[in-house]
Amino acid sequence: MHRFLLPAASLLLLAAAAPASDDPYLWLEEVEGKRALTQVREWNAATEAQLTADPKYESYRQRALAILDDKEQIATPDRIMGDKVANLWRDANNPRGLWRISPLAAYRAGRPQWRTVIDVDALGRQEGKSWVWHGANCLAPDYRRCLVSVSPGGTDADVVREFDLGTGRFVEGGFNIPEAKSSVTWVDSDTLLVGTDYGRGSLTKSGYPRILKLWKRGTPLASARTLFEGEVGDVGVDPIAIQSATRRWVFVDRGKTFWTNERHLLTPTGGLVPVPLPADAELEDVIGDQLIAKLQSPLGRFRAGTLVAYSLRDILARGHAEPRLVMAPTAKQAIEEVSASDNILWVKALDDVSGKLFALTPRKNGTWASRSIALPANSTVHLLAVGGKVDVAFATVEGMLTPPALYAVQRGGRPSLVQRLPAKFDAATRTVEQRFATSKDGTKVPYFLVRRKGATGPVPALIHAYGGFRAAQTPGYLTGQPYRAGPLGMFWTEEGNAYVLANIRGGGEYGPDWHKSVLRENRQKSFDDLHAVAEDLIRTGVTAKGRIGISGRSNGGVLVGAAMNQRPDLYSAVINGSPLLDMKRYSHLLAGASWIDEYGDPDKPADWAFMSRYSPYQNLKKGVRYPAVFFYSSTKDDRVHPGHARKMAARLEEYGNRFYFHEYLEGGHSVGADNAEDAKRAALLMAYLKRELVGAGR
């Protein structure tokens, strides 16, 4: 299970717990420190003064906000709850959102009948809180009682409260878990399985719950019975509940490292039985009494990346079950999303980074029938939600020049179009193509290129990439690319520039090996891939040195930070969002310890030997002219510490380099708490790219 973080209240505590250092900028790790915030405000003001002076800044901002707030958007299904569909709707009048439900039949027909259940903005005003929606977990099969999670300001920490869908109210005297980085699920209508901050010693080194307790209705949480305890060195312990057609299956998932887990199944008598999954396999879903898992390493005759099934009834009865084949991807495929309705396993796969959807049905002899769903080819497909007895799946289909469309697929039927968004720009003025660059070690690295139709000669180019944590980067409509920057891709290409999405190693584009090939001591390969894409754009005449910008966020911050250090001659602009940059201290800040399997442990000399070669903060050098980086982040980010961006900016300033800096007070790791903040960021970034790559205003 992918994790990133801690309650905001723990930020300063963890920073203080790190080893002594000669770093002169440790004071910038004091998240709410007076001196640190004064510096942040100064940098923010300087950046805004420069970039809002762009003659088109306000036009960019207003256009971005109009697109993000447009009522003509897809009401994506958060989940299907029996005969209902739930959705969180955000627009200009409801920036934090309306959580609402519609009858499934009406929604599938494209004529939803929405009933607002929770107005998040109104709830925040009523309670004097800056609530950000984190979701609702409603108990099947009647879906009347829900666990609603809201976060103060967008942090990963949240408050969990019981809500009654029938009355439309929070349950008086119901389940209520105070603000923490909790993990909670229903066992039955009167029992929760809760991991939270129970006080001293109850969290792991990474700051996640270490202890799971069974909490009975009407009793204090403090008296709940301990069901499972992990170790302090674990990443964390999570409860997982999956409702299949046969029963509710409840699991304990112990994250021993970021990529290895130990699972247990809750028995009818309240005990636990080990689940014989390989430690690095991903638990995907349950269909009937079959647990579906994706292998990350070979297992007997099964290759890495294969879907297999285990009989849960055999595990309960005998403590063991043999894996059976469900689906084996080809060499160019990667299974990315898996979700089960009562009788169908829906699988979204990538095929050379294009999306395909499959419907798999179990046969009595233990094999599976597979049917490919006829969705538009050469597109990005996202599997959004699937339904139980009705066996319906909803998926969106989009491309860089093709606006998103929502399809419904039911058992035995062809996909039916539910909604298609109107175009936000004239696609006929642009072209999109997939190309392949050759990396330093000979690996072919795919990338998508969008530019003006008929373009000749070098133009400024922006490359967006990520390269880690199995997260595939699939092309989306330009009004949403790059991630969390609104319509920046649309603005950039409409002015004659090139936009590139690079599928470098470290993601999940080609399955487990594509990710594993750059772990730990092999991280340099992902940087080499990015350099290769940039060089390929130069070789083919798309752009030229001095006209290339790179963009990355979170793990992508490590990527573009290292790339900038290694090739300041190649890149002239760097967008660095919510970044990790100080790899010497990252494991002591927030949940950094949980990512050691991805990067390495800087406290071990052998690991620091390879990490020190690329750590962006430590590799800045005096006398080198670096491109003027644009850092964006959030004070409330309790996932990646805001001190990373702050310290990198301070070091660049010390060495006489220009930079831009914008830290939002709210928003958490996603940075923007609402559409207004996302629109502002898109406009600031566009003005920045023009100054640094196009030359206007430099």
C-alpha cells in the first residue's frame, strides 16, 4: 500500500529527532517557525511581484479558473454503493466540494438525480474549520452508515466521524476518531478495526499506526481490544475490508517495508490466519472467495506482473492455498488497475503506455474467461468504480488532444457513452505522437510529444516526468497536465511551444521490472532516461539547448533536482513541486523512513555512498550557474517536508543563483486546497516558463 505521511503536529518533533548536522539551514525545517515563515513570505512576495507582472498573467489565471470551475465537467463516480453512485463535486460556488449521491440507473443513463449529502464548505463554516474532503467509507450491503474523513487544511492527518446516510447527519454518540494519521475500516455495523495514534509507542518510526484494535460500539476507544501489533521499524499496519458477493473479508496488512507486506485474514471467531501471499505481491481485490494479487517477482511458473488468485476458503480451512493464473501480461503490457464486482474482475492494463480494459470471469474449472472491452484505442483509460450485483464498471477515456469521456460497461454489453466533455481548445492546431529515446544503457524510453501542427525548427520544450514508486505517467488532456498545474500544458502549446510527457524508468509503465531497474543504487538510470529524452528532442530538431525546461513533483523533485545538478548546460528551467531534495536527512523527516526501500538508507555508509552522488541539496556547487528553479510547495504538507524546497532555495541564494519560490499555507502534499490555488499556480508557472525559456521579461 502506497503511503506518504504524518499528522502536522508531529512535523517539528520528527525534525528535532534527526541526528545533529552542520547544515546551516536546519531552521527552515521548523514548519511553523517564525523565522522560517518570514523567509517564506519574502520569497513568495518576490516571486509574485515578478510573475504577476506578465501582461497575460491575469488572463491565464482567469482562464485556468474557468476551466477548473466549469460546471461542464465529468461527475466522476467515487464509488458505487448498491443502487447508488457517490461523487464529490467542486466548482466556483463549492470550492471544497459537495458530497452527493444519485440513483445508479439515472447516472448510467447520463441523467443523474443528485442529492447533496454533505456540503464540505458549509460544514467548515459551521465548525470553524478549513475542512478538505478525504472520503467516505460506507458499510455494505445497505450502505447506510459511513465513516467520513475530513482534513484540516489538506494534511494527510484527518478526523473520522460516523455519518448516517438515511438521516443525513453525523451520528450522535457514534464512532469518532480524533485528528491523526488513522487507518480504519468497518468489521460489521457495530465494530471497527482502527489503527491510530494511541499515545506513546503506538506509531512506527515512519509515523504510521503500529497497533490495530477492535473497537465496539458504545465503548471508549481507549478500551478497544488489541488485535495486532507491528514493530516500530515497520512502515505501518493497516486494516483492509473487502465486500464480495459471498461475505465481508477483513485483512490486517502489516507493511514491513514500503514494498513488502505481511497479511492476515480475520476469522469468524476473531482470530487471525496468515495469508500465503509473497511478501512483495500486491493485494488487489476479492471476487467471490478468490483473493486476487499481482506478483512483483516471479513465483514458480508465473512471471512478475502476473495476476493470480488464492482461495480464501482454503486459507481459512487449511491455512494454505495454491495460486492460480488469472491474467499474464505480454512483454509490452503492465497491469495497472484491478477492481471486482460480484461476478467480473475488471482489469485496466497498459500496452506501450496506451490503456486497455478487460473483463475477466471465473470458470468452474479454475480458469478465467477474458474479454477485451472496445474502448477508443491509443488513449489513456482510468478504471473509476465498479458495481456489485449489477456488474457495471465506469471508465474514462482521454488523450492529450482528446477531452475525457465517461463510459459504462456492463456484463456482456458494449460500452455505452455516459458523458463526453466539450473541447477546451482546437485540437486540429496541434499534433501528438509517441516517440522512443535511447538511454545511456541502450534502453528504449517512450515519451509523448505535443506541438503545433506543421512546426519546424527548434521551439521551447517542457518535459514532465516522475520516475518512481511504480507510478505510471499516462497522457491526459492538456487542461490537466502536468499534475496539479491545471491547464498549463494547454497554455504552453497554444503559444507554439512543445510539451513532452516522459515515461522514464521507475514508474509502472512496463510492469515490475521497469520500476525495480532504478531502485536504490540504480537511481541514476532514471536521470539518464530524462537526459536521453531531452537529447532526443535536440537531435530531432524539436528544440535546442537553452530552450528546455523540466518538471517533476514529489519523487519527481528528486529527479529534476538531480538532473539540474548533473546537466545545467542542458536545462534552462526547472519546475520542482513538493520535492524531496535533501537525501541525507529525508529519512528523518516525516515518513521518509518508509521510502528507504526505494532510495536507500543515508545513515548506512554503503547506501550514502551511492545516494551522495545524486542528492540534489548536497550536490549544489559554488561557481556553477544553475537554471532558475521554480519551487512550489505547501506549509501543510505532512507527507514531504516543506523544508526540502526551502533549504534548496536558500542554498541556491547563498551561491548567487536566481530562483522562484511559492509556498501555499494550505493544501497538503497536493499543494492546492481548491481550484483557485491551482489556477493561480498554473498562471505563475506559465509566466515563469515564458521568462526562462521564451525570453519575454528576462
